[in-house]
Amino acid sequence: MNFFSLLAALLLGYHRPQADWLHRLYTPYAGLLERSLNDGQPRHGVIAWLLGVLLPTLAVGVGYVALLRINPLLGMAFSVGVLY
């Protein structure tokens, strides 16, 4: 199932390149993290990484598992959208 999701996302990206809406959405959040947590201390880097990388990853993972339990095709469509 994961192979087909990856293949579908690659084919979709080949035929219709993605817009930069995600970049416009994530840039202010990254700027906020940089302004708030760029103090030169290692723990601030860890906190910024947790908020900037781990938090969105966990949100996507929870959404995928929830949709997968409802219907495997919904989970596959979600994973294609995330990979795209």
C-alpha cells in the first residue's frame, strides 16, 4: 500500500508540479520559532526542533492513523497528499 502511495505521489508530482502554498504557510511559523528561540543555547535549538519538526510530524501521523482506521483508502489518499 505504501509503495502505491509513493508511486501515485510521484506521478502526480510529475504531471502537476505543486504550488508553494505550504512554503507560504510554514515560513511565518519558522520565523516565529527563529525569533523566539534563536538564543545560541543548545536547549533552545532542541525546543525549536521539537516544535518545528516533531509537532507537525506527530500531527500528520495521528491524522494518517485515524483515517487508516476509518478506511484504508482514506489513509492511502492522505499519504498521497502528504507525499505530494
